[in-house]
Amino acid sequence: MDRKLTKIIGLKKSEFDEFVKNGELQLREARLIPFSKPGDEMALTSVILSSLRLIKEFRKMILSDAKMMTGGQIYVFTEIVFSQFPDLRVDGLLIIVKGGIIKDAAIFEMKNGSNEIEQGQIENYLKIAKMYSIPKLITVSNQFVSEPTQSPVNIKPHKNVGLYHFSWTYLLTSAHILLFNNDTNIEDDSQAEIMREVVNYLEYDKSGVYGFHQMKKGWSDVVEKINSGARLKQRDSEVDDTVVSWQQEEKDMALILSKNLGIFVDSGEAKFKGNLKARLDDDRKRLINDNFLISTLRVRGAVSDIKIKALFGKRIIEMSVSLKAPQDKTMRGQLGWIKRQMENCNKKNEKAFQRIENEILIEIIIKKSSKSERVSLVDIDKIYDEIKSKEIKEFKVLFIKDFGKKFSSRNKFVAIIEEMIIDYYSGIIQFLYKWEQPAPKMMEDNKETIVTVNNENVSQDILEDSENKKETIGEIDKENTNQVTPDDSGKIAEDVQSVVSNKDTLQEQDNI
């Protein structure tokens, strides 16, 4: 074969193999158990790509996030050098073959440890992808993004090349979820065992894979500026550091919950989905103007979204969930309802609840009022006299922690807030339940009650009709001097007996 490699998509697999053979492509097959030392980026690349090839559910989960085909034959390679870019070595290449033709492909750039995705490197890889018609470029590092379509580098990809990013924690969490005993778990026992081995490898302390563990340098500077009364400015680099750190920590908390719950927990406001720039701009403005940042975690089935608020001036973190107050109860009943929920939390997980109960407040949202009331758990009953003339709309269960000087510590802040979300969910959130509007009741006139007369079942409506006749006769008896005849007074019994007789007749017909 004399021709040059110019594209990947549409190429026959046999032609691909020939290009490898003649040196147009230099690569080696990815191995599940690599020869590279633990912590080496090539080792991680080989492990992940091999697991995508070998584990159906893992492949479907990750490739779907990257908008790739999940069917067909999968081939994976590492250390790829394209002839037209001899000085560049691509970490990974995945191709999907169907009917002997390459239908989809992606190149991978992997970073581990503290190594971050580099803009210049990604720009070069985009050139490769464009040159060889490779439609996807996937980056993996310990950097976090809100969703795979976002990138940790500020770069505009080519219109024909999709740029995607996964944190190692996201891949590891995905593996954990697939190993849960739920409807998404891996069906094949052998594939499940491979997944466990991959998890063990990624969790090895020398693998270079870890969660978000440190806020960026600018975080401490912003905290100190705000607490000294200095005014933040839009152009301050530390503002960007702080906002990006906060968003990465938000995603890490979501993944921590995901790993423990066995389902994916979403993060960020839905209105910013797919628009990282808008989210960054919004957070910058909020931090500069109001000195706080806010995040949202969404757990499927939880009583509400979890709101997390960082108040820089006070150096505190507020976590909260909301519950609509029961509208079929009095105010005292509403207060009793939320109090019983807290008592139930204590009963269900006493250890976790008591660890945080002194930092729990109930916020009472009053109808038609901008003012709310906050009360500790021990004072719920006492608040009644203060608000008894008002109507309760909603309760918020708040978990508030004063970080003090630790708020500005890049490492300690992360450790404390991640401990908070676990305690809050395990001690409170998982046991809360919503008030639901009771089912509508049928009107009495529409009910048909069956009663027994002389050992026979008779419609309550018939009986009531007879009783009405009896009452009417009684009233006439009182008003008239003439006595009711025996025939009149016995009419009631005849009516009831007639019903019973008709029932017997119908029963006989049924038997026939």
C-alpha cells in the first residue's frame, strides 16, 4: 500500500491494519494489565481503554456521554504517532468497526496526578483530529467539569470535532455504580470481575487518580480580601480561581454522593447545562457583588434539590433542603409534622444525626411575607406563639457550619465540606418525606353502604329511605290526633322485606 493515511472514518479495518504495518501509524494494543508502572499515564490509558472494550455496560455508559456509537466491534490502541505529525504522540485511540468499516473514532489525552490538560496540546490534537477525520477528542484528568461536554481548558473546538472531558473520579464513580446491586449493574459475572479489578487499580494510592482535594490558589486570596473589606474586581485572576474551584468542588460532592448511593447525582442549575461560560459569568457576578457562591445537587427521589451556599463574609457553609408545609393541618399540626420528621431522622441514624443536630436549624417560610423565621430543633414548639397569626408555606432544613479560619484553607475547606454533605445526607436528607395532598373524598350521597337486616345484606340507601318514611310517619303522629293505622306503620317492614325477597329471586336466577 503506497497511499498515505488521510482519514480514519470510512476506512476499512483491513486498510487500517495495513497503515499500521507500513508505519503510517505507530501504536500498540492497550492491555487490561499494562506493563507500565502504576501511576504512569500510559498504564492508566491502557486500563481504561481495555475496560471500555471488555465491559459492555461500562462502554455504553462512557461512550454515550461522548455521543459515540456503542455497537460494533471495538479496537483500542495506545501511544499513537501519525506520520504527518511525527513529533506528537497521542495517548489513546478508539475505533468502532461495523461491517468491516470504521464508523466512529476518538483520540484520548490522559493526565494523572496534578498534571492538567494543556491548551496548546489540545490545539495540536484537534489539528490531528481534523486532518484524519476523527470526530471526537476526549480528555481525562483529575480536573472536574459539570458535564462531559465542557472542557477544563478555554478552547473552541473545530466544528467537526467534538471535545469531551472526564475526570478520573467520574470514571471511577461510573464503575462503582455499575457494581451496585441495581438495574444498571453489569450482567456478566466475568465482566463484573474485570470492573472490580479496574476499580482496585484506580483506587491504588500510587495510581495518580484522586478526587478534588484542593481549592485553587486564588481561593485564599479572595477569602482574605472579602474579610478585610476590600472590593473584588472583575479582572482579578483570583476571582476566576475561586469560581472554578467552587464548581469543581460541586462536581466532586455530586460524585461522592453518586458513589455512595449507586445512582448519578446531577449538579449545577439546569439553565446553565451545556453553557459553561454563562455559569462562570453568573458566579463571578454573584461573588463580586454579593460575596457568596451557590451550588445545587439533585438526587433522584430526594425530598428536594440540595442547595449549598458559601458565605465568604461570614465564613460559613449553608446546606438546605425544602419541604412544603402540610396544607391540611393547623399551624400547630404543621410544626408537629416537621418536628416528628426530625425525631424520625434521629431514630433512623442516631449516630449521624447527633453528630450534626446542634448545627441544624428549621427555617419557616411564611405565606405572603419576605421574612422567614429560623429556629433550632429544641425551640420548634416555642415558635408557635410568635407566628400563630400567620400561615406557613414551607419549611427548610438547614445544616450550617462555621468554618472560621479553615474557610480560607485550600485543603481543609475541601475536607470539611465533603464531610458535611455525607453527614447531612446520611443523617437527615435520606429520611425526609414530602407532604402530599390527600386523595379527594367521595361525598356521602355518592356512597353505598351495605348493612345487614335479618341476616341479609341490604343497601344503606334503601334502609335510609325506609327510616325517612318512619320519621315522617312519626311526625304526622305527633301533629295529628288521629293514630296511624297498623297498615301504615307496618309498611316500613314490608319495604325492607321486599328488597330481601328481590335479592333472593335474583340470586336464584344467577344460580340457574
